[in-house]
Amino acid sequence: MESLVTVTIGLIGIISVIKVFLTKSRALKLPIICCINFCIAALIALYIKSPMGAVAAVVYFALSTVSSNAIAHTLGEIDKMDEFEKKR
């Protein structure tokens, strides 16, 4: 059962990577990159079966959460820039 979960998460990650390369809009790429980060954190936790693997997964997950907050902030700034351009 665990290998099915690992394969599923890996497939989601691979599909997300392909989608990043096919998507032209930066605003649409950022949430996909966030998904890739969470897939990597999950794969670390599932693949390395030791306390150090858990620590690595937690650290990566925390840092990917920080990056997803940066992504959310960037998307907000893009929306502000779009509104500013429409007003001009």
C-alpha cells in the first residue's frame, strides 16, 4: 500500500513539473511549483524511513511552506500590478 502512495505522489509531482514547462503565465506557474514542493516533502518522508528522514521532511516542509507564502504574496502583487495597469 505504501508503494502505491509513493508512486501516486511521484506521478503528481512529474505531472506538475511537465505542467510548469507547458504553462506560459508566471502567475499560473507559481501554485504548480508549490505543489511540487509539497510532493518532494512527502516523498522524503515516505522514502527515508529513519528519524533523520523525518527531520529532513519536516525541515523541507517548513521551508516549502515559507516559499508557498512567498508565492501567495507574489500572486497578490501581480494582481495589484494588473489593477494598476488597467487604471492607466
